[in-house]
Amino acid sequence: MARKNIKNISLCCFFLYLLSACATASLSKEQCLSGNWEAIGYNDGVAGRYPDYINRHQEACAELGVIPDFQAWQHGRKQGLPHYCTETNARRRGQEGLGFNAVCPTRQASRLQRIHDKAYQRYKRQREIMWDKQSLERYRNELSKLRSGDMLHFKTESEAREYMLKIQKEIITLERKIRANQHANNIY
């Protein structure tokens, strides 16, 4: 019981650490004090940040008494957005498994979203292929051990044989699934 409580407390501490790491300030003290809000806005535009992202900067700089220049930031962001709103960036973000923020002009948005979604689907299939190959390898190893007479964790030969039949079916299913995903990735 005490060991379980220690484990739960450790997990809670770990998650609190992760949350605090995610909540770090959007700007450093130096960036707040430099006051180059157009450059900060430009970088936020290149990163595809939403217009309300300036609120994070305001919070980060509040303790220093610095108030962001919204107009300069907005002008910089507007200059940076064309670098975010490109086919290359939409495809890259999809291939890396990242989202694509809806910050691009309407005339480009749907085309860029389609490019991103297509690349993201390919990314998901690649990840699925990787996980399926790992499962396939594990099943093949277990099947090999069972065929050589190893009972693994089973108490009876009947249980082992039943599991052997089950994993043979799983192997066939995984092989088909991997081939289908590889084929789909080759098409797109």
C-alpha cells in the first residue's frame, strides 16, 4: 500500500513538472526589455501563432512592467505569416505529425489544409507501420519459441497451442495491414 502511494506521488510530481515546463514564459526578460515588438510579431507569424498569442507575451512581460506594442507586434506578425502559409510548410508540418494552425488567408487556407492533411495521413500510416512491425516481430518471436517447445507463460500445452493459432492469425492480419499502409503511402 505504501509503495503504491509513493508511486502515485511520484507520478503526480512528474506530471506537475511537465505542466510547469509547458507553462514557461513566451519571452525572456531580455526580449521583453528590448521591446522589438515588430520582430517578435514577425517570429510569431512565421510560427503560425494566433492573434491572441500576444496575451502570453503580455503575461510574460507584466512583472517587468513592460506592455507590448500591439500594433507593432500585429504588423510584424502580418509580415511573418506568408512564411508560415506555404505549401512546403504545410507539408513539412504534416510529415512531422504537427498541426497546421488556421491563420492563413481564406484564399489559401483550404488548399494548404488539404496538403497538410495528406502529409499528416502519410505520417500516421508510417507510425502505424512502425508499431505494427514491432508487434509483428514480437509475435514472430513468440511463435518461434512456441514451435521449438517453449511453453512461454502457459501452464498447459493446450493453452500454448491455442495461443499459437491466435498469433498466427495476428501475424497474417498485421502483414496485410502493413502491406496496405505501405501501398497507400506509395500512392500518395
